[in-house]
Amino acid sequence: MSDNISSNTLEIALRTRVRCEYALIEQEIMRNNLSIVLTQIRNLELTGVSKIFPNQELIAAQVIAGFKDNRVINIMVVAQTQSGKTGSMEATIKKFMEDSGEPIPIENIYIITGLSSVEWKAQTIERLPDSVQSRVFHRGDLPKTFVDEIRNKQNVLIIMDEIQVAAKKGQTIRKSFEAAGLLDKQTLYRNDVKILEYTATPDGTIYDLMKWGNASKKIMAEAGENYVSSYDLYERGNVRQYKDLCGYDRHTHTIHPSIQNNVNELKQCIDSFETPRYHIIRTQNGSLHNITIDNIKSVLTPENYEYIKYDRTSEMNDINNTLIKKPKKHTIIFVKEMLRCAKTLIKTYLGVVYERHTMNPDDATIIQGLVGRTTGYDTNPYVICFTNIDSIIKYDTLWKSNFEDKTVQWKSKTTKFVRGNIQGCKTFNDTVGMVGFETDEPVVEIQTREPVITKRATQDEIKKYYNENLKPRLNGRGPNRKSPDSNGLFKATIRSNTRVYSWEEVRSERKQGLTDNNYRLYPCYENPSDSTTLEFWLIHY
């Protein structure tokens, strides 16, 4: 490879990627390798291991077109869970190698993740051509193997999967990039480094990537035909609000009485299936893991149900080796710290999947969890998923806004809220600490919007207000009539919590789930103990 770079090229090195020039013999080797890779991809398709679909070809074409702009270093592809990210990676590798204008040597293509998962690595290797498999690295491989291989390489494509994992500045990905010299814009341009990020839940990484200016690009990947998302499952009635199945009080060393009702609800759901199925329940960690199991076994008695444990210490290496077999009776699989993201499940005999309940759920963890594992093209129409519904609704709002609605109160490890707007929180995409990403442009202060809060004493007055002021824009019938409970009090639902709310509580949550295209109606009380202080609040932008 020629190391001669003209002085004119050096002058623009900080503004564009510098194309590598290859000798004739190097070009011939690359053409030969292309033929080999295409054969391997074709064999994967013929054996049914991996097939590239039209929507994945389209995503790959968008990626190639994005990198044709030599200012672009980093492209983020946001694709919904189980929509075919690995297939689009394979399609992208194929198109890059076929590109006669800017081909990439196969040995310069890497697939990495912040996941510490042998399972992810094995699944990804299985679906990719043999020529790439030795450069598929999970978190444990990055600090040494990946860094040593990629340092000072030119004309490189780094494909990053599940970028929401280990995404903070002080974690492995950022440290590995720093060790490899990949936090210097001039180095990235001079060595023609191309970074391609994939995720379903970008969290704060997407907002930090926008700080790269014209060196970055975002692609919203459309799913293929017949794809079923988490919101589709919710709309179809396949999703129910999860509840606590543990209920252990560390102070009194007792189980909360409500747990019996929660487990009974689970039992009724399992018993509603006419044929035996597998039911996956994610448990707490530590001693709470066994308490959850005991609670369930006290209602779903072992003589009538099979029980399996699936965690890092169990003999089950791959849950699909079990799920592929038709169960003889209802089988409960207790999962601990597994099936978070990336894993594709065989869904044929699935019945109930139950996410671990938390009081303050991480929205990204919910979407990437069990509900994410039940999405895709091969969904089972009978699966019932117990999870946090509010997370699904927030994710759908973000997706439909191309992740540009910064008022959605998305909770994750790498997001924060500043004056009501979502921002990245020190992710590896943050340009602070990188070299060459400084800008002289003035910082634009984000102006936060306050919603309109219309207060009325009765529901009829609220309905009249909607018809006169909001119906021309939002259409629909407007707010449904609410009824009081047995104590004569009106309840509201905020973040999936249904109870009696005060004025102050509703005011503090006034932006929750609010977009330009919807509204929220909350009955609330100045004093929740005094029914005469009731007001109906209609909140909208």
C-alpha cells in the first residue's frame, strides 16, 4: 500500500477521510477475496443460516451512500429489536467489498460489541461469512486483541453492535478506542476509519453523536414486511403490566400479601393455554431469586408444572435447544441475568414471558429485555408478555419522532434531563476529550416548552374545551369519561401507576408522555383526602 500522501491531501486531512491507494497485486487479492466472501454468503443463504432480505439491502445501500461523503466518520443505524441487524451488517460488508470505487479489504472489517457475551459472539459468528469470523469481538476481546489489530490500520470499517451496552466514557469501548488512537479526528480521517453503530435503543449515544456535526449521520432502519414491534404487541393485546412476584420486605422478613394475587394472575394466564408451553420468568438476583421461585411454586405446584433454571451456572448452554422441543406439560424457565439483548428466541412453543419488576424501570432494559425477544418476523400470536407498558409507549414515541423528540422522559444509564430535555450523559460518542472535534460555533441554548394545563371542575367542561380547541388539530373523540372508585375518588395513571394524585404531583409530571400530537387528562386533588378539591386537568402543547 502506498504511504505517499500529497501535500494537498494533507491540507484536507482534518476535513475528509483520505482514500487509500492500492497496488495492482493488492487489488487482485481483494477481488479474489470478494469472490470467496460472496460464495460464503451464498452458502449461508442456501443452508438457511442467514439470508439477506430487501430491507437489509436498502439499509446497506444507505450506509454506503452515507460514507460516500468523505467527511462522515460515524454512522448510527437505529433498528428495532429483532428486525434483522445482523443481516444488514452482512449486506453492508458485501456492498463495501463490491464497491469498485472504494473497496475495503476483508481483513479490515471488524464487528465489535460492548456486551460481555460469549452467546452474542457465537450467534454473530454463526451468521457471518467465514472470512469475517476471526474479527468478531465482544467486550473481553477489545482491550488487547482488537486494539492490537486495528492500531494504525488504514481503510477500516468498524461495525459496532448493541452500542447501548458499556456506553459510558469510562467503560471498555471508550478506553479501547483511546488505546487504539481512535479519539483523534485527524487520525480517523488520515487512516480512513469508518465507524458503523447499530442499536435498537441508542439512549444517550445518539444525542452525543450529533455533536460530531457533518462527521456523523443517523439512519432510521425500516423493518421488513410482517415485522411485529413491541408496540404492535401492545396494540394487539399481547402485553400486560408486570407486577412484583417477589415482594420480600428486608425489614420485616415477610412477603407482601399482594404477591399471592400477582402469582395467581400469572397462573390463570398460564393455565389459559390449551396446550403445554414454555413460560419464561426473569427473577431477582441473589437470595431474592429463590424467594421468587418459592412464591411461584407455592401456587403453580411442581407436580403439575416442570421447572428449569437458566443462568450463567446452569447446564443449559443455549435456551433454544430446549425451546425447539414441544413440551409435555407447562414448563417454567426461571431466567437470571440472561436474555437481555441480541439473543433470538425460538418462539413456537412460548406462552408467557414475565420481565423482572422494578419500582424505577430502565426503559432501555425493558425494550431490550423479554418483550424485545418476542418481537420480530416469527412472532407467536399467542405469547403474553408481562412488562412495563409505559416503556413501550415512550419507545414508540421516540421511534416515530426519529429520536428527535427530546421531551420524552426516557430513562437509561446514559441519558439525563436538563430543563425538561433529554441529553446524552458522558457516552463514548461524546466529543469532550476527543481531539479535533472542537468548534468555534456558539452553543445554542435549548429553549424548553411548557405545555398548556387547562383546569376544569367537571368532565363535561373538559370535553367542551377539547372539542373547541384541540379537536381541529388532533381529531378523535377526545377524553373518555372516567368513573370514581368505590370511595368516590378519581384515579389517574402516570408511568403505569394508577392511584389518586395531587395537583402538585400532576404538575411535576406534566410533560410525561406528551408530544405535539397528543394530550393527557388527569383527575387530581388539591388534597387527595378531600373529594371536594377535585379538578380535571387537560395537558397539551
